[in-house]
Amino acid sequence: MRMKLHGPDEPVYAIGVVARLLGVGTHTLRLLDREGLVCPDRAGSNIRFYSENQVVQLKRVCFLLKEERINIRGIKVILTLEEDGTVLPGRHDKPKK
């Protein structure tokens, strides 16, 4: 039997751990925080901690940045539309040339 030690919204992953998991630098995660895309909780000494759900969201954002080459402004639009239910997650087909 697998025991769950924390819930998916509990901030338990330090920024360095998340950076390694996603293959990005901590500077990228700080930028995404400043831009308001994924805002982690902060410990008493201002250290960023991410929840499991935030790591999943960051994985999506990093995919859009690195693989789809969409800028931060575009990612904000996509995420807003997905949250509103206007488009389904992952359904942002590029225009055909």
C-alpha cells in the first residue's frame, strides 16, 4: 500500500528540485513567478516551494516555452483560455502557412 505524505496542493518542492525535475534553470522559474504564470508559496526566508499541481502546471508552461516556442504573453493567453474553458488544454494549433 502506497502512503501519500502530502496533498497535490501542498507546497513541498524547493525551487532547485523543481528546476532539476523540469530540466530548466532556477532563473527560469523565478521569471515565471515574476510574470505571474506559476506563483509558488514562500517559506519564512522567502524560499520558493511548489506543490505537485504547480509542478504539473510548470511542466506545461515549459513545454509551451521550449517546444512550441510561444512567448510568455502568448502562454498567458493560452492558460487563461484553458482556465475559462474557451479552449481545451493542448489545443492551440499553430496557424497553417
